[in-house]
Amino acid sequence: MMRMKVSNVASAILGATLLLASGGSAIAQAVPPESSAQDMLPPPQASTGASGAAPLPTMSESFADLDRDKDGALTPSEADRNQNVAMAFKRLDASHDGTLDLAEFAQLRRYNN
């Protein structure tokens, strides 16, 4: 097992040495000059994620969904529609005005991660 690890390390060192000795020309040959990093990215997914499920709503969309009266602020009763928001409401209310604006609501990510 140890001999295999030493062999792998030796191979990596040899490869790095050869790459440095070539002045990076191996990399230049691997990527055609007309290519860009953008060309190498996979195409964007359609409206669903890789699992086929609908994408999660953005923080703005979630806020707008909870803000029943559309006044730009969530009251405790509006927040009660979402258990995570209701439980974190007092911690999120940085202005201590009894409501959450979008910026305060967006801090919910800190409590859910």
C-alpha cells in the first residue's frame, strides 16, 4: 500500500516537473486558442434541476409569497406561514420594529445553513 502511494506521488511530481519544463505548452495544446472557459462549461439546465425537480424559489420570491398585503414588510402573522421564518423572526428583526424587510428576511440563509 505504501509503495503505491509513493508511486502515485512520484508520478505527480514527475508530471508537474514535465509541465514546468515545457513552459505550460502542454496546457496550451490541450485548449485550442479560440476556445474560452465559457465554451467548456456544460449547457445551462432547462427550467428544472438535474433531478427533474422545479428550482427553488429565490429569497425575493419567497418573501413576496409570505407578504400577503404586499407592503414590503413581513409581520409575525405573515411569517407564521413558514415555520423556519416564524422561529427565527426575532433574530432576523435587526431593526427591532416588529417586521422583517427583504434584507432582514434574506439573513434567514445564515440560520438555515
